[in-house]
Amino acid sequence: MQAGKRKASNTYCNNKIMAIDIKAATAKDLEGILDIYNDAILNTTAVYNYKPHTLEMRKQWFDEKQEKGLPILVAVENDAVIGFATYGPYRPWAAYKYTVESSVYISPHHKGKGIAKLLYAALIAKAEEQDVHTIVAGIDADNAISIKLHEHFGFKQVAHFKEVGYKFDKWLDLVFMQLILTTPHAPTGE
């Protein structure tokens, strides 16, 4: 098996088996990632932003993640990116070095097919490999599907912020969920 690539997973949708590859993203995946992210900006409250990103913005994001050794995983079906997952620093101060904030996004045409679970399982495994101790996820409080996904992996709700975002002509509440891992085995304060 190639480095950074997981064995193809099968998921069922309408009694049809779909072969999904979960792999490390490459620059050629950026257009698919951009399409998914921009859909989330324009049509959902998964991203508290108003304006779509450009391909150049996604390239800069990708390069920064690569430089820092942070994972970007993609779900691929028939050579098309249908979802992606990543994490980044929770806060910029040194003592937070074992904590990350995660994100998972799925193409609107592929939601409800178990792809987010495939991506999240791989992302958590990557976090353990990288000695992460805590994964935090900020989720719109009305996004019951995302909250349920995180609960499936053992995340617990630890905060509920009222009316911290404003989008689609309404105030948005944000919940924070947290998963504590058993890693690292020998943390340091340096």
C-alpha cells in the first residue's frame, strides 16, 4: 500500500456498493476540495463565512498545512473528490500543542452515505500517529447530523455559545465538542 493511502473502503448506498478511497490530498485534489468548501460556505452553516474561496486561497491553505505536517485527507470515488477532512492548531500558544481543531466536509451529492465516518476514522488515526491528545470540533448547534457523527466517535459536548455567528438572516449558536485520546505517551512541557 502506498504511503498516505488507505485501502479502499466499501460503503452501501441504495443497495449499491461504492468503492471509496481515503488518501492524503495532493495539489490535484484542490479543485474538488474547493467546490465542497464553497458549497458549505454558500449553502450551509457548517462554515461561518460569507464569500467563496478562490483556488489560490485553497493552494495557500494546502501549502501551509503541508509545511506544518498537518493532514488533509480526501475521500475519492471514481477519481472525484467527494469529501475531505483535516485538522489544524486549536490556538497559537505553545501549551496547546497537543490539541487540534478538526473539520470534515462532504459533497452535497454524497451526504448520508457514511463517507464522513470513513474520513473521521482515518483522521482520528492520523491524530494518534501525530501524538495529538485532544480533538476539538466547533459545530453549528442546529447541525444535528454533525453532532451525531461526532458522538459516534466518542466526542462530548463541552460548550454551547449563544448567538456567536450571523448568517442567512439569523443568529447562530455554536457548540464545541471534544474527544480526548490516549496519546501522547510521553508529553513534554517544552
